[in-house]
Amino acid sequence: MKAAIVTGASSGIGLATAQALIADGWTVGVLARRKAALETIDGGIVLPCDVSDPEAVEAAFNDFVGEVGQLDLLFNNAGIFVPAAPIDEVPLEDWHASVGVNLNGMFYAARAAFKQMRAQAPQGGRIINNGSISAHSPREGAVCYTTTKHAISWLTRQISLDGRPFDIACGQIDIGNARTGILDDIAEAAQVKGDPSPPMISADDAANAVVHMAGLPLNANVQTMTLMATKMPYVGRG
């Protein structure tokens, strides 16, 4: 048996990845705030949880392991994108919400996964953090998202280093323009301004890449993967 938890599993990349892992034979805990949405995922073990609440995260992971007996994979995916604004116009509540979900929430989930993977027998497992190409090339007005995702890049490296003695692999996927509600909002805003919609890939493309990373043996690790729409203006002036 292969056991995984996917955070932010109620929509977008998280939902597509949870479904892809289930189709690939994994036992999957689907974790997000919206219980009703999670209950529509065929085959998922429902874990209603706000990742910004550390006690709720620990309880959800304990519930999953109590039912399944092990944890082999965490896809650490939950994240938010607050309305775009220059830094002096960002409401402080948007900053704190971004840090609470995109940074604290990913830390809490990784911490709970690492703890279980270190304690179980056989020891080990894999953590895949969902970063963003925004950590390397910011989008205008996205100071909250960019800053938190930059932090995740270094969280990944630290966990990768510290996990070595315990056979815990940690990698990161940086996704550019997967079609989700966030990107749909950006595309709509572009159309209002008369700009072309951004090139996009499907959430299934991202999910399939995560399944590939997850399927590697623990002695092999995709440390970082950049998956993006081919025609994005990300590389140079392309």
C-alpha cells in the first residue's frame, strides 16, 4: 500500500493530484477546509482542516495515520493568492493570511509529515512542496504570494538536507500558469484591460508531474521541477 496526504485538495491542482494519485493506486487523505467539496472526491479519506491551525493539522495527520497506519507521501499544496496590489496598498490582513496559509500552513503540514515518516517502520517517505515560479520571477502586485513562495524554496532545501538520515526525500514543483480559479481571475483581469489571456496548462498536467515525482524510489529525488506553459514570458524575453 502507498499512502499519501494532499493538502488544498478541494480544488485546482490539489484536487487533480488527489484524483491522479487515487487512480495510480494510492490511498489518499484529502485535506482542505471545505468538507463538502472533499466528500465529492471518490476514494479519498476526508480530512477537513485549516492548514493555518497547527493543532488541526496535527490532528488530521494523526487521524489519517490512525486509519491507514503509515504515510509515504505529502503533497504540500494548500495556498492562497490575495488581490494584487503594490506593497503600500496591501491590507495587513491579506499579508497575515498569506503567511498563515502559504508559509505557516506548509510548515505545519511538512512538520507533521516529517514526524510520522521519521517515527514509522520502515522509516522514510517523501514530501513534495508546491512552490511557484513566482519565487524566481515575480508577478506584478504579488508581494504576499512571491515572498511566501520564496520561503518555500528554502524550506524544501532544508527538509531535503535534514531528511537524509531518515530516508525522507523532499522536492519541489514550481508551476507556471496551471488553469485554476486563481489564474482564471488573472485571465479575466487581462481581458478587461484588453490584454491577451496568459498561456496556460491544465491542472492535470501538474498532477501527472507530481505523480511521477511521487513514484520514484526513495533513493532518487526530483529536487526541483519547473513545469510551465511553453509560451509563458518567463525565460528571458520569450
